[in-house]
Amino acid sequence: MVSSTIFLAAFGGLVTHSLAQSLSDSVNAEVTVSSAATSLILSASPASSGSATSSASSPVTQISDGQIQSPAYSTPSPNGTLSATPGVVPSNATTTVDAAAASISPNGGILSIAPNSTTPDVSKLATQNECKALIDYQLPSKNSIPSNFNFSGNVRTYYVAAEEVAWDYAPSGWDNWLGVPVQNSPHAIAAGYLNITGSLGTSNWGLGGWQKAVYKGYTDDSFTTQSEQPATNGINGPILRGEVGDMIQIMFVNNLKDHYSSMHSMGLYYGKQYEGSLYPNTTSGETPKVQEQDAVPPGGCAVYKWLISDSQAPAPGQSSRLWSYHSFVNMPADTSAGLSGPIIVYNSGEMNSTMSAHREFVVTTNTHYEARSFMAGENAKNAGVDTSTMRATNQLVRPFIGNESFWVPQLANFPAIQLSDAQGPNFYTMNGYVFGNGAPYEMCRDDPVIWYVMAFGGASHVFHLHGNNFQYNDIWQASQSINAGEMFTFNMNAQLPGVWQLLCHVSSHNLFGMQQNYVVHGTEVDGQTCPLPPLTAKLAGSP
Ligand SMILES: [Cu+2]
């Protein structure tokens, strides 16, 4: 089915709308299905077994809420640069890149004309100065404003970059669930993280980590100082916050070397120009254009304006709730690479009071498919896997013949090398860590706690806490199932002190390392003193 669809597209020339749609579907399917149309064959070569990392570090480190442990995060972070505008000034500002070859066929389908290069025309990219100018604190034009949006006058500004990092899923070097080095862990072996000949597995543990793409927050448009994020935030992009009635405006810079990226909001409202998701749709009958916001090329930038209407409000009786964002050029590849992050929405006027009265924690469950990440080629090179079949930078995957004029960015975000699932480990993570390697979530007995829990990837999970129950929809729960793309907000009062487990209760996922710890420090009730700054001292603007 897949290969026959491609065959038709290759020789048909004119592709009808329905066929173009099935073609786009088949292109997506091509990533995950090994088909006859794919001629790439990977030769296995022995991977270094590496040596066991024996330097132990404590599985539970002391952190103070709101205090940043990494020297990389050293400056205060505002909840966006907050500005109030006196009135509503429509703006039609947008940045587009012409996709010269994209056009509508007479029957409304999309004509397939295929340029052979993904290299963006640098002369057409928005410059950073142009993007800076689009951060204008003005509401978007009417067709980007939902009917139930009542502007508070507050505009929150964020500066976000997509960057490549070396990521370590277990920075302590230990399986903290078993108390053994990762290299000796039966869990890690069972999960396929280690010792698979010809895989990306073992070698990357000893080479400074996996090449990932992540969002980083910055304090201003110079993109020189990273915004402060809680140590528990892990691989998540910066926490974006706003209140009902606010506009969030984001200057986004794509600093990835070879790949496109975008910011697509899950839950906040946006007009078409701020959707951050690439597909050729138009309701006006005009020739669709590839907006730069929908697939920001390497070195490019874009501005997004998202609105928080009544449809994003917290549940009745609650003061906050979770939404999210992620890159949606090639979603499976983008989110496996690491491009996702949280948005927390508060009732109007309740952000600071809620933040200073609660410990707030983000938990992202994600299955990072390293074979499907668009960074798989980089990891293959580092791991010594045979890369003779890897396509060159900016070279399209030739077996995939289709309407490349529009889909070039999505094609470019396919992994550059064809790997089997077994060759690319699938890390079952919480905030990008396995085997209890993330910074523990810390609180004092009786602290009100809000858990913001979401899922990306390809599995359903069951969020479960030991030691304390949490409330969801006014019902006390010990566990709650969560599927990819879902976002939950749970409230808890820390009733019992101790170091407790926080895990996915799907047994195979637990085996594969989807676990973390949280710490409830004792108080005078327990003859102890909680080492954390009291909640009342938690400054508005801290994570
Ligand atoms: Cu799970």
C-alpha cells in the first residue's frame, strides 16, 4: 500500500487532493514501516561495549526550591517579560517564506513540483532584527483572536531557542532503582539501552551523551542569558506561564544545524499564522505558502502569538492548569529529539498568589525513540554504527518521492539514517531521565503541591505516587492513566514525610526506568526543620 501510493505519485505528475493527502499520510507511515520502497540497508558493526561507570553519586541531591543547581541557569527568570498595553491594536504582521513550487491544481488538489534541495534560501529568511520588531506587544489581527478572548491588557514575552545538546539519560551513571551502575543494570539490558551490537546503545553512554534537540529559554532578545528553570524541569523546554486573558508572544530562534523546528501550542488558541504546524491548508482559495512560523529553517526565526481565553481556564475551584507546546514539523521525529515543553495557565490575577502558595512540579512522561529522532544520524556517527547509508546534510530521502515542494521541511526532519527499533533504544523517561536520575521533587510536610503531568511519545502511562494521594476532578487518586498528548493537573497536600517513589505503574515501563523520587521533608511535627525556603518566600517570578 505504501509503496504503491508512492509509485503513483512518482509517475502521476498531477496529484489530486485526496491522493496528495494519502501521499502525505504514506510519507508519515514510511518513517515507521519498513517498506519495499525503502532501499536503505544498515550494516551492523560491533559497538564498543564501553566500561562501567563506577563513580557513584547520591540518587537524592539536596536542592532548594527555586534555586538553580546548574551554573548554566544563573539568572532570575521573569514569568515572561510582562507588559500591559492600553488597548487593542490589530497587527497583520507575519513572516512568510515563499514556497515557489507549491500551487493549487485546477481541481483543488496540490500540484507536485519537486525541487531537489532542502536548503533554505537564506536571503528570504526573516532576520533576527525582523523577528525582534514583530515582538510588538500588539494583539494579532481579528482572524487570530478567538471569540471568547477578553484581553486582560497583559502581554507576556518569552524568548526561546531550539538547540542541540548532549543529553545524558542517567547522569549519575547509576540505575538508582536497583543500586547498580547503569552498565551493570539488568533493567538497562532488558530495555535495550545497552550492549546491542550495531546499535546506538552502549557507545553513546560513554561519549558525553545523546545528541538531542531541546528548547532553551532566554531572558531577552539578545539570547545570551538562559532563563532560570527548576532543576526538576530536566529536558523540558522552559515553563511558559500566563493568566486567562493574557497574550503570550514568543520570539523563537532555530539554532539547529540541519533541521527545521517550530513551536506549536497544545491548548492555547492561535490564528493560522501562529499554529506552528506544517500543512498546506487555506480557506481562502489562495495558493498556500509555507509560513516560516510553521517550519523555521536552521538559522531562521519566527514570532508566535498565543491567546489565553476562557477555553484555557483552570477547572472550577482550581487556580491553575497545564497545557503544553512542541515542535510540529515532523512530530514523531521532533518530540523524540526532545522538543517539547509545558505551559501553565492561571486564573486572571492568580499567578503570583498561586505560585507563592504551592510547590509546583512538571512531570513529562515521554518515550524517546532514538531511531526515530531526527538526531539519529548524529548518534549513529558517534556510536560507530555503519553510516554508509546515511544521507548527506540537506539531502532528501530519495525513495520518498512526493510533493516535496511543500513537505521539504518534514522530509528533512526524518532521521538521516534508517535504523531498526532494536538499533535505536527507546528511552522510557520522566523529564528526560531514567532510573531515578532526575533531581528529586522536594517539599515540606503539609505543603500544598500541584503536579503538572503530561505525556508525549508512543505509549500510555500510569502516573502513580507512593506516600501521598492526589486529587483529580475532586476525587482522590493513587494513580491516573495518561496518554500521549494529554495534560493533567493534580493537587496534593504532602501528608507524610519521607523519600517516596513517583513512577509509571505500567510494569514494563517501570522495568525500563520510568521512575523518579520525591521528598517530603519533615517539619517541627516530626522534630525536624524543613530545609526549603518557606512557600511564603517563594518569589513571584521564580520557577
Ligand atoms: Cu509508562
